Amino acid sequence: MSTSTPQKTLSRIAAHRLQKELAEWQANPPTGFKHKATDDIQLWIIEVTGAPGTLYENEQYYLQVDFPEQYPMEAPQVIFVKDPPMHPHIYSNGHICLDILYDSWSPAMTVSSICMSILSMLSSSTSKERPPDNDRYVRNCRNGRSPKETRWWFHDDKV
Amino acid sequence: MASRISSASKQAELLKDQGNLYFKKERFGAAIDAYTEAITLCSDVPVYWTNRALCHRKRNEWERMESDCRKALELDKHAVKAHYMLGLALLQRECYAEAVKHLEKALELSRGGKPTSYMVEEIWRELAKAKYIEWEVVSNARRKKQKEVREICEKALKEEYEAAVKKLKDKEGKLNDIKQLNDTRISDMSMGEVILIEDDERVDSGEMEADDFQSTVDTSKVSELSRLNLLYKERLQALSEIFNKAGSPDKPAEIPEYLCCGITMDIFRDPVITPSGVTYERAVLLEHLRKVGKFDPLTRADLQPNQVVSNLAIKEGVQAFLAENGQMGSFSSVIIYERWSFGGFV
């Protein structure tokens, strides 16, 4: 996934918060998620396992969380990498249509709470299909545009 | 006469300006000379002293810096910079308690002015460092003392236990001497049992072979020994609990969650509460309202900057926690405090 972001330095507040979040995650990881160790605290790779009793039961997906310099004043960029799950709100390029990642972001949210939202989004799905505008959207993102630059209009909550 | 005084003070002001210029060019020696001349003309202007002190600081001349600061404080006991630099000089001399006193004074005075000035951040940082070192020195000394006392107590308990066991054995020994006249087997038995005091089952099986009279004597002796042993262990345990408790203030403590801001995930410095009842770090919440949106980050209720008020209870809680836990708990937290000097958030 070519969401190239130039190497940036985290603000002190961001650096401290990420350390705290990582420590909290390690002590108390959200169910169904596994943090893949990297040597970059600004880029997390998280393994997601579909919840039992849902369409994605036991399936494994990977999230990439990219933290901006001004985190948590700005939302992290969260996308699926490798093979994104088939879901009406998830585009084939991994972009996720979820309001809290964009317009409804709040600095009180954490990686952990984002993960829970994504899992609940997966769990509530009733059909494994791409969003209706998938092809058009993905075509528009070909130049490696970040989903944060998208002007989202959010699908309703009922999947 | 009046004009001469005013011309002297004018001259001194000029010298000070000259000193400031030299200082900016990092010509600290020349700056010191200029300030010294200004002081010679007008020795009652605190700024001349604090400016010269700052030059001394740049040259690591701590003693001179200290004496200039003290002089400035004699002239004006509210001179922030004098308190601050005196604090630094005292840190150098390892007079932590006094350094903390002056840095606290400087912080208090500078907060009265512009609350987010760079000065406050710098003072805060130095104060955090001073308090931590002070705590560390004091707690190390206390730990050492406690270790000493603990060892003495443990030794005393051990001696008391051993003395009690010996007394019991002596008593038993005398009994055995008498019994030995009747049955030599008995003394062998009891020898064995002394070794076996901690193994009740084997002692019990041994008793089965003894006659009824002997069994009663042995049982009482064995139970007495194990009672002593148990008592000794209980006392050691109690002692260890006492010392662990006494030593707990000297262990770096985790910052409790209720003293941490949900956004910074760090201990509060200037907590404010919203109409939703949630407390945040002031600077960061205001930043959120400016950049993200006019809503409470946690409850998403509408929120305007003028609706937030200081949460004094939490502020006191933080102060109490810091006072009890050697300011920061760990030195790494001191570094956390530097984040406030990061421009974007203040």
C-alpha cells in the first residue's frame, strides 16, 4: 500500500502518548487484536482476527496505523494492508469508511478504541461485498492518496 | 545633587544596555565588566545583579552567580530570575532542599505573570529535577537506615527464638536424664525428634512406637517446638510487612489514572473540568477546541473554551501525589514535562 508519508518527528506529547498506549496495549490488549512489533513507534501493524459467530470468524487481516506528528490532536491514518476484508465499508485498497477516523475523531480516542470500532464494524456486516463505489474510489486514490484526504460521506450505520 | 543621581542612574542604565548587547554576542566577560560598572554606579538595582548572575551562569561560575542572586534578593525578594538562578546554583552545591524552596518561589512568582511563558516551563523543569534528586537523596538515606534497623530486628528475633528453643531443650534434657534411668531408648528418640521438629508426620510415627507416657511428653514437646517455630516465622513475616510498608514511599509509584489526562495520558499540571464533568489538561483541551472542534473530547457534548474551569481538587491531588512520591516517581517523567515547551501545545 503506497501511502507514503514523509518521515516526520512526533511532538513530545505524541511520543509520550504513544509510549503509554503501547504499554497499556501490551498489558491489556483488546480481544481479537495483536500488535506486530516493529521498531517504529509511529507505525503500528495490528493483526485482526474476525470475531467468532460473524462472517469473518477466524479470518486474519492486518491494519496499519500511521500516527501524525500532532497525534492525538489529529487522527491516525488507519488502513487495511495486504488483503482487506470484503466489507461494504472497506475499499479494496484498504481504506476504511469509518467516521471516527476522519470527521468524528476525538483526541480522547485511542488505538485500542479504534480497533474495537473496526471489529464491531466487521462483526455487524451481513454481506461480504465491496462498497458500491469501490472502483471509482480506488481509481481516484491511485496516486497513493491518504484516506484522510478523502472527503467522506459516510455510509449509514446499518450495514 | 538630584541631577547627579539621575545622571549616575542614566549612566548605569547605559552600561546595562551595553552589557545586554555583549551578552547577546556571548561576550560574557565584557558583559560582566559592564554590569559591574553599572553596579558600582547604582548598586540598588536588582536587574544589574541578576544580569551579571546570568553571565556567571554561562561561565559556570556558580559561587559568583549565587552571591549575585542573593544580593538581588536582598534588594527585591520577588525577583523571579534571582530565585530561579539561586535555585540552580544551590542545585550545583547539592543543597536540594533549599534549591527546591527557591525554585518553587520562582515558579509561584512567574505564574502570577504570564502563565505560559517560557520561563515557567524552564523553572518547572528544573524544579522537577531538583525535587527528584532531593527525593532520591533523602529516600536513599532512609532506605539505608531502614535496612540497618531491619537487620538488627531480624537478628534479635532470631536470637530470641534460638534462646527459647535452647531453654526448651535444656528443660527436656533434664527430664530425659531422669527418664534415662528407666529407659535408654527414650533419649535416642528425643534426639531424633529434635532434628525432626519440622516434620510432624515422621515424629508422629515415631511416637507410635513409644509407650503412652512417653507419647504425651513428646507430643507436648514437639508441639511446643513447632509453636515456637511458627511464632518466629510469624514475627519475621510481620516485621517484613512493616518494613515493606515503611519503604513504599521510597519506591517509584505508578501515577494513578485519575490524576492523568485522557488526552495526554500524563499527570495533570493544570487540570480543568468541563460541564460534562470530565477533567483535561488545560493547554491540550484548548488546543483541541481550537483545532479539532468545539466539543468535549470524551462525551462529545458541545463545549466552548469559556466553559472550562480549573479543577482545584485534582490539582491538589496531583500536588499531594507528587509530594509523596518524590515529585515524578521516576526520572523519565521529568522529561515528559518538557513537552510543554513544545511550541504547538502552549
